[in-house]
Amino acid sequence: MKLTIELMINALQINYMKYLHLSNFNISKVLIFIAFCLFNIFGSQSMEPIVAQDSKEYYKEAETAFESGNYDNSIIYANKAKNLLGRTNPKIESLLMQAYYKNGDIVKAKIAYETFLKVTPPQKQSSELFESYKKTGALIDSAFNELERKYQQQKIDRQKEVENVAIGNEKKQRQKDNDKQEVVKTKKENLERRLFLKAKKSIDPVVLKAYKDNFPNSYFSEKTQDLIDILDVKDDLPLAENREASFRGGSANFNKWLSHYIIYPLKARQMGVEGTVHVSFTVLKDGNISAIEISEGASYFKEEVIRVMNMSPKWIPAKKNDEFVEERKTIAIDFKFG
């Protein structure tokens, strides 16, 4: 203070000498100048206790608000006190940590508590008041640790959720790929089925062999080979002078052929009807059959027997005196479940 006054006096002396040399020297102006300098010096120093007083008042307001349970205002006033001071102290930080804790803001309470520990002088850290604040600090630490645990658990849960979404998306993509493959597979099987039925309907071993060669891994490959074996049986009595008309490979081979072509009538299946149909037909000299007639049997099966017999491959024609002749034949076709 003394140094400041001396500097002021020197400044006044210098300015006074300047004014002496001015032609328009005026004593009133000198007095105004002196008053202005004094105000700047003493006025600036006198503001310090005013600011200090304001910060104390804010702190008291903060304490009053805290005691009344108004923790929001307590925090506002305590921060105003800190801002006016331009620094903090143990009283402000202890009040802030308690107000933040009561208000449920654990993170800011933790920051205030850590700041409180740093700004409290070592000689005051053994006091009962400091120990009581440490107990509050322990509660804050516990709450903060729980908050951190929940945060970490949330991170784990979010990570799991992200992983589950990724797994779900991967499953969906695999399902899409499988669906596409299934569609392709179904289309391929449908094409193979159509071509197989066409080859089957031809009743020609050559056509069936061509199908099998083109689709060696087809679902119908085994059936195709079975039909080839049935239809490709050679005439085992080429030199016989007399013989009856017969299916190549005999009645057993004929029954195999029937099993591939005959369809159990839906209505008969639904009603649980079984039966035997006796069919008569003529084997011509060239092995074809004609004049197909049902001589006996349930009406449910008649149409199916006529349909299948019209598809029959050539039979081995009858011979008499080493010449091919027509022969009328009658056979029984059974319709049974299983």
C-alpha cells in the first residue's frame, strides 16, 4: 500500500510539472486529475473486500439451500461463490460434493470429492470434520463404483446386443442363401422330374439311358436304371417253334413294370378299397397289344388298368409252327395297400 501511494505521488509530481508548462493551466483541472488517480488506486483496492463479501454471501445462500433440501440452488450458489473467488477451497468443494450426491449426480459428486481431498491442507486432514466428509466420500465412491459397474455392464450388454444382431444378420443371410439354394434345387428337381416323366412315358430304353447319362446324380436315377433293366430284357426263346405270348422277363418283370406305372386311384385309397382286376387283351404278331377289356373287378380300378395297359411296351408274340400269331390273354392285376 505504501509503495502504491509513493508511486502515485511521483506520478502526480510529474504530471504537475507538465501542467505548469501549459499556457492553459487551470487549478480545477489539476484537482480533477488528482481525484481520478486516487479513485483508481483506492477504488480498485476497496473492491477486494466487496468481492470477498459477495462470495461469502453466495456460499451462505448455498448452505441455506442445502439445509432446506434445495440441492439445485445449493449447487448454483456454491459455483457462483467459486467463480467470484476465481479459485476453490475445502468448504465449497465439501458442500458441492454433498449437494451433487444428494441430487443424484454421482460423477460430479466424485469430481468434487477428489477436488476436496486435493485442496484440503494436510494439517486439517486429521480433523473430525474432515473424517465426516470422508464418510460421505466413501458413499460417493461406492455409488460411483456401482455406476461404473453398471456402465461396464451396459457396455457388455451393448456389445452382446451388437454381436447378437450380427449373428442374427448372419443367420438371416445364411437363411437367404439356403432359400436361394433351395429354390435352385427345387427348380432343378422339377426339371429333372419333368424330363424323367417324359422319358418314362416313352417306354424306350434308349430314351431312358439318355436321361440317365444327362442326369447321373438325379433323384430319379435309380428308378431310371430300374426301368432300363425291366425294358431291356432280351427275348430268351428266339428259336422256339411254339410258345405263348409273354412279357419280356416273365410275369415277375411285368409286375415290376406295373409298380412303376400304375397309380392307386385316389378315391379307392380314401375309402380304403382293395381289389383285383382281371384284364383281357390281344397280343398282336408284332408284340403290340390291343382290344383291352376288363372282364372282372371293382369299378374304382378299371380306368387305371386300361390306362396302364395302353402304355405297355411290346410283348414277345406267340408262335405256332414257327410263325408269329395273335393270342388272347387274360391276367390279374392286384390293388393292395402297402
